Amino acid sequence: MIQADNVRILRPAWRERKYRMDERIAAQLPKWRDQIKHLIEQHGDSAFEKVTVSQIYGGLRGVTTIVSDISYVDPEAGIRLRGYTIKELLELLPKAEGTEIPMAGGLYYLLLVGELPTFEDAMIVENTWHDRSTLPSYLLDIINAMPRDTHPMILFSQSIMALQRDSVFSRRYQEGMHKEDYWEATLEDSLNLTAKLPSIAALIYNHLYREGELTSPSEVLDWSANFAHMIGKGNDLEYHDLCRLFFIIHSDHEGANASAHTARLVNSTLADVYYACSAGLNALAGPLHGLANQACLKWLLGVYNHFNGLPTKEQLKTYAEKQLKKGHVIPGYGHAVLRTTDARFTAQRDFALEHLPEDEIFQLVERVYEVVPDILMATGKVKNPWPNVDAINGTLQYHYGVKEFEFYTVLFGMSRIMGFTAGLVWDRAIGKPIERPKSITTKRLSDFVESEQHQ
Ligand code: HAX
């Protein structure tokens, strides 16, 4: 039972108001479509950058492949969501009563519409989500039928696929929907799906770790806090705030990272939001992508246990240097694009300094931050020796009792689906075609390079 003085009241007066994101997106479409049409007509044959052989073999690292106006990773300022840094977002996005951390509803409005929401805009998204949050009973049956040792990401991806039968886009497509309306049907699917994410994630968590306990979303909590409530943390207000922070900072990281690009590629075939998001999550589940937060926490706990407590700086330096000599990486450090401390790390560190300065694993995070950058710089090869988002996020979950490492990627995915779906709505709005890049054989590539050399 949630105590009355612990809740952030969602304003009932706004419950009846229809969200206006569709109108606001529609109002911007002529301008965007004209701009893109002009770019293609006037500069369609301009080369933006050259692609090297190493890039073709090297996972297309750094090759610009798609446009995304939802977010951009600035090497120095970090991620900008619709142009705003994490610090700015934490200041500017609307907050529910009694908390300093913004509501996810406001962030989702920003990602979709591209404009800062008013408090009312954010509340309408929150209420729209609440009204659409009920899970169909067959989903409970599906989850309950799955063995307890099933990976939570499988259950997550599977749940989203199961909900596809209610896709508005697919139904309307079968009915002969006009191309101009694709984005609106995609928006409907996106709202329906994102509305259910806290309940889906909680259902999975409770099935795997809380003996199947069932809790409904609370009328009075926002989207993020509702997840906390449904996993039995309804009265832990600090954890509510951590959820708000976590879901905001993980929501998008450009459009061409493995999971976001997967979602957009699938959706470009006009497979709906459910197919696309499930596919995106499957990419996120890989150890090179969404699992880094667990690897980092495991590493920190390993260090802590090795020294039977907090190591001194000298001990930590020796330990980290040995690790590098063995050819291992220091998890949570480095980044393919960023060239400074990740603003998402800083935001979480500020949270920890305020709420859990005495936590010894957090103190270890701090010590690693003092010691490791110099060691990585000394290697002369690490391009960014600073911490990334994953250097701390597991530590925070662990502190508040969410100790099931393998579940952390579900939390990441829950947040990232906001970014995926905002991208999908806009891809359909600007009429992005099916993706079909080209592959090449090694022989053709070799022949090409040799013929270039002889010219
Ligand atoms: N520890 C040790 N060595 C590192 C390192 C680290 N934290 N970061 C980079 N390096 C090494 C690389 O392994 C590479 O060595 P080789 O030339 O011998 O192969 C060299 O430094 C140059 O790498 P880079 O250009 O600086 O970095 P990349 O773009 O190749 O890789 C990674 C970026 C994030 C994968 C890398 O920094 C890394 O492995 N970090 C540790 C794991 C980690 O924190 N992953 C989470 C990333 C956050 C994220 O994107 N989440 O979604």
C-alpha cells in the first residue's frame, strides 16, 4: 500500500484532455518535408564523406548512414536530446510535485514533438500513458508459462511481439490507410506500447524474482515511479527519483547505434512499432551493447571483494594496470564518440553524492574515477579515458536493492524504446523509404583498390 503522503498526485483535471502531440507534429511537417525535399533536389548528388575500406570491414564505424533529428552525440557536451544537454533537460523538463527529477512524460513529448513541454503537456502524456497501461490477460499467461530461468530480455522482447496483435498501424494498413497517415498510426502504436512498458517490465521482474506477485499501476504515480511501485518499491521515494533519472538519461543515443538502427531498419519495411522495437531490443541484448552496465558492476564488486573492502588509490592503480596488461578493458571507461566524461555519468554521480555518499561501492566508483583516467591516458591509445554512463548505473540500482544484474538491460530497453519510437514516428512522417544499403564481395573490393592504385 502506498502511503498518502508519499505520492506525486497526477492532476485529475487534465485526465479528459486529449494529447496534442499529433497536432503539433502535423504543424511542423510541411516545413520538414520542404527542407528535406530541397536538400535532395539541390544536393542529392553531393558526397557527404568518403567511406574507407577499414570502415566497410570495421562495422561502419563513423560512417553517416541515417538521419535522426531526435538526438545527437556531441563529443564534448555529450548526448543532446532534441538539442538539449542532460544538464539542461534535468533543469528544464517539468517535474511532478515534490521531486526535483523530471517526469518521463515530458521527455517523451520533447523527443516526439521537438519542443520543450509545458507542465500540462507532460501531464497529458503521463495520463495518456496511464489510461493505456492495462496489459491483456494473455500476456500474463505467456509470461507465467515461461520457465524462471528464461533471460529477462527474452521475456521483454517476447512480450512486445505478443502485443503486436493490437497494432493500429497493421490494422489500418490492411484497411488501405493512406501513406500520409502512416505516422499517425505509428504514433498511436508508440503511445500504446510505451504506456505498457512499466507494467511489462514489472511483470517480468516479479515473475522472475518476486514469485509472480502482481501489482497494478497506481493512479497517482508517474510512469517512472509506477515501475518502482509495481516491483514493490512504492514507498521508496529516492528509488522513484532514480527511476526518473535513469529513464531520462538512457532514452536515446543517436539513431545509428546497433539497437536504434535495428528498430528503424525493421520499421522501414513498414513492419509496425512492435516488430521494430522487439528487434531493437534483441540488438540491445548483446554483450557489446546493452550489457556493459552489468559488466561494470560485476567488475566493481570483484575489486571490492578482492580487497575485502575499499582499496587505496595505490592498490587500485596496481590492480587496474595488471588488468590492462592481461589485455582486459576497464569497464565503464572509454567511448567511441565521446571525448570527455559522459554527462549521463555526471548526472548519476550527482544523484549518488546527494543520496548515497556513504555507499562503499559508490565510493569505489569515485576512487576509480580518480585513478583510472590517468592509467588509460598513459597507454597512449585510449581515445577517451573518461567514464561513460555504465560506470555507475548498476551501482545505483544495486544500492536500492535491484540486485539482479541481468535485469538491468530491461530497464535500459524500457527507456530506449522512447527514443526508438520517436525516431519511427518521424521516419514515417518524412516518408523514409525501405533501407537497402549495398554489400560488396572481397574480390570486388580488392580489384577496386588495386585499379585505383594503378591510376
Ligand atoms: N580499457 C582498456 N582499454 C581500452 C578502454 C578501456 N576502458 N577503452 C578503449 N581501450 C582500448 C581499446 O580496446 C583499443 O585497444 P586496441 O587498439 O588494442 O584494440 C584502444 O584503446 C583504442 O580504442 P578507442 O578508439 O579509444 O575506443 P573504441 O571506440 O574502439 O571502443 C569502447 C569504445 C566503449 C568499446 C571501449 O572504450 C571499451 O571497451 N570500454 C570498456 C567497455 C565499456 O565501458 N562499454 C560501454 C560503452 C558505453 C556505451 O556505449 N553504452 O551503450
